[in-house]
Amino acid sequence: MIPWLDRQTPFPPLERALAEPNGLLAAGGDLSLGRLLLAYRLGIFPWFNPGEPILWWSPDPRMVLFPDEFKLSRSLKKRLARADYEVRVDTAFTRVMAECAAPRPGAGGTWISPAMVEAYGELHEAGYAHSFETWIEGEDGPELAGGLYGVAIGKAFYGESMFSRQTDASKIALAHLVRHLSRHDFGLIDCQMKTAHLASLGAREIPRAVFTARLADLTARPGLPGKWMEGAGA
């Protein structure tokens, strides 16, 4: 059994999270700005399908990408050197979320519900959520070809989702995110769950206790408040 949260109920200790499904900690509560910021600081994130109650997770182990361990493949390095794209930051946050939520071939429904879009839009307006966007020239001008979004608190970045409409478009955005975070001494990118794709980019699993200890340090450091539109893109 997992606890049911109301608006005033604090999160339970992470040690109470289930082993199966891995990391399920609690249900209920709300997606308010304060609740989400607290959750991320503690190493907890919401993940649920439309029509379900809000479900809160903290898996063990945790998939993370340390910026200095990002694997820049030879092909991606060549792609980054081409001058046929532009990376913009925080100029189309809602569109990036909508693209991440769009149906994908071979995949089921999306977990990025209208309630999540609204909640993360509030995080974005408050200066905590950010989008990195790859724009490539099309017939009628630059087109949004790929991108990602996530949450930044202190010197920790929490990756949420990414999409690609053209080859390597999301990887281009990720490479520029990593560069930006490295320049500003961010300690890690939270990737939440293990996937082969993330592992190919240099992400790896660490114990939850190590992850949360690292978070406690990183989230207490001065961050980069507000929009990241200046100086982050290409």
C-alpha cells in the first residue's frame, strides 16, 4: 500500500517507495508550484496517465547523466558542426511540451496531460522550467525540429522529455543543454528511469541514497533564476 496525499500531506520517506513498480511512493496531492519544487528537491517526480490520480515516484537506482560524462559521438559531432540549424532556449516552451506529448509511432498514449502542461507552464513562468529547441530551416522559414524540456533547481537539472521531428534534432538540443550546464557548474541531469538510448549518451544508474545526497548539495547552491534565453543557445 502507498499513502494517499491531500494538499497538506507531506511526502513519506523515500525508503517507503515500492520495489515493484520500482519507486512508486504516493498518490494524490496536487501539481502546485510549491509541491512540485519540494518534490524535485527531494528526488521525487510525478508520472501518471490521464484519468489516473497523481502518482509520485522515486526509483532506486536512479538514472543520471553527469555533464562531463556526456558521450558526443563522431556522427553527432559532425552534425553539430553544420551551420544549418539554430538552438533557441525558452522561446517555445509550451510548443515543446505539446510536441513531446504528441503520439509517436509504435507508442501508446502520453503521460503529458493537460494538467501537466499547465503545471509545468507555471514552473516555466516562475523561471524553473526550461526548453532547449532545435530550429531547422524549412520552406517557410525556421521550423521546430526537435527539443527537450526540464526543471532546474540550484545546480541540478531534471530532464523530463524530448522529441525529434528530424534526425538528431533532439540530440542537438541535448548537446547544447549539456554545454550550458557545464558552463554554469551544474552537477547532474536527472534522467529518472534507465533506457538504452540514455545509456548510449553516457547516462548511468546510481543508488537513490547517493542521488538524494547529491541533490541536497546541488539544490542548495545558487541557481540561474528566470528565463535562459540569453547566452544559452547557438
